[in-house]
Amino acid sequence: MSSERLRTVLIVDDSALLGLVLREVIEGIPGFRVCAVAREGEEALRLVHALQPDVVTMDVEMPGIDGLAALGYIMSESPRPVIMVSAATTRGTVDVTIRALELGALDFVRKPSGNTVAAWDGVRARLAEALQAAAQMNVGSVPVLARPRLRTPAPLPRGGRAAESVIAIAASTGGPRALAEVIPALGDALEAAVLVVQHMPPGFTAGLARRLDQLASMPVREAVGGEPVLSGCVYLAPGGSHMTVSGGAAAGAIGGAIGGAIGGAAGGVLGATIVLTQDAPVHGVRPAADPLFTSVAAAYGPRCVGVVLTGMGRDGSAGLRAIRAAGGGAVVQDRATSIIYGMPQQALLEAGADREAALREVAPAVRALLAPRLRVALR
């Protein structure tokens, strides 16, 4: 038996039955043991201070101090990885998932409908993945986004100008919080489209797009297959679908040079369209950033910038290498501000970067790299 210390988990759930079920599920995941079960938020706060658990799993709907309030207290008083485990995804007009991630939750696992261990079989792997991420979390790397200022969402412009430059962004664990910093900071006069892959399952990315749309001055939407890529707009890959682009400002100029890195690129076409597919997962995820980045490299060549933000794994590394090979720029988030440094670190190792930036410096770095590329004359 391994001598490695088991990481302790505090379960917070107002259902005694579900607390027992969740205990059995977690203790069946190697490397973790449950140190206590709390029935409501106030008890959870006491136990966090008394037991100093390595990880907390938190329900949302509870009597007294609810899960979101308890999360806020934990991340301000005694920060540690918190995984929201709840059936609640909305509360009135508030997207509970996104708000929890803004408050510092590491991840959100949706409860299954049944109250038995067997019913949890479908989400066991998802919970195990979240717990493994918790073991790598850089606690306190990014301040809580406590009270963001929201704007009235605006639709994407009709008849907008086809994007001649693109910013492609990859993010995974910790990504929603990072995107809430980066996307608004890009500004409202951006002469490029922004294409984002955030590792999220179906049903979650629409809420993230709505939230980012409220935070940013540019319109943000969940991407739709076949729509044009317009300058000054942000497109988020839907959970469960790979997103790539077809055509683009540089397709005719560099398409031959990079050997048809994506299928269906229309040589010489000014203006790209969104392509959504249910192709096999890449690096175990769908959407994945590598297909997007590779297609952007083919479509836009030197007129693009790739960005790799916080997350586990290596997604984005091969694609960032393709972007740099096509003459595009590259920015990776630094270790100090990455909640999980895996993806940025791997991108640096495999592709290198023009800039390694703290989270608050990512947007300025992107704009600095993009500016000279806007003046690139395509032949």
C-alpha cells in the first residue's frame, strides 16, 4: 500500500442520505478520504477551521448559510479547493454554476437524479477528475471576482465586418474565472474576433457565454455552426462540440504552406465561418483547443494570436505550435496566477511563447502582439 497521505475531504450537503452516498463514492476514489460531513453552511465553516480539510465538496441549496455564501466565506477566510456538487444550476436569473466559479469554486459537478451509489456511477469519473484537479490547485492564485459590474447584453451585429484577425483562447480548470478577467479587458474597439474553447460539458457553456456577455463590452455568444466570424465579437465553443473555422483572410495566402491543416478551407475567401462537429474527443475533451488553434493558423496565418490559460493537461500545445509556425503570436498564463498550471506549462514546453503573462497582463499582451499583425499585408 502507498505511504502517500490521503487527502481529506469535507462533504457539505443538507441531505443525510446523500452525505452518506457521497462519502462512499469519494472513499472509493484512490487518494482521498472523508474527514467529516456537514449538514449546513455554518457547520461547514466551523469544520473548515477545525479540521483544515484539503478539499470541500459543497451543495448549493441548504438552510441558513447556503452553498454560495459558505463558498464566499471559505475563499476569503481560509482558501482551499471547493467543488460544488449540486443539482441546482440556476436561482432566479442567476446562473449558480458561473457565480460559484467566480467566487472561487474549482469546479461544478452536477448531482445525478438518484440517491444511491449506483446512480452516481455516471458522475464518478467526473468527480474523480475534479478531486485530482483539486490536488494540483494553486490556492489563492486569483482574487475572488466578488461583485462584477454587469452591462445589458447586446446582440451580435447584423451585417458586421468579417474578421481579418483572430484571437484564439484555450482554458480548462479555473478558466471561467480567468476568462472573466481577460475577455472584458480586451476592450470594445478590438479589430479581431475572439474564439474561445473552455473545457465544459454540454449545458454549462451557454450560461458562461451569457455571463461573459454581461461583463464584456464586446458581444459574447455560444457559437452556432455556419455563422460568420465577425470582427469585435466573441464566440464560445458549445460544450460537447469541437469548434473550428473554415475559410478566412489568410486561407489563400498560406493554406498551401501549412499543408491543409484543416479540411474544407476555402482558399482566397475573405471571411471565415464557424464549424461545429461531434468528432471524437481530443485529449479526452470536446470541445478541445487544438482543433480550433490549428484551423485558425490555417485560416489567418500571421494575423492571429493564440492564448493558453489555466487548466490540466496539454490541450492547446500542438495548436499553439501551429499558430507560431504560421507567423502568429502566442501568450501563455504564468504559473503564479494559474489555478492549474498544466496547460500553460505544457504549451511553453512544446510551443514556446512570445509572452508569459500574469492573468491581468494577458489582455494587454494579446493586444500588443495583435497590433503589428493588423498591418500585415497578405499577398
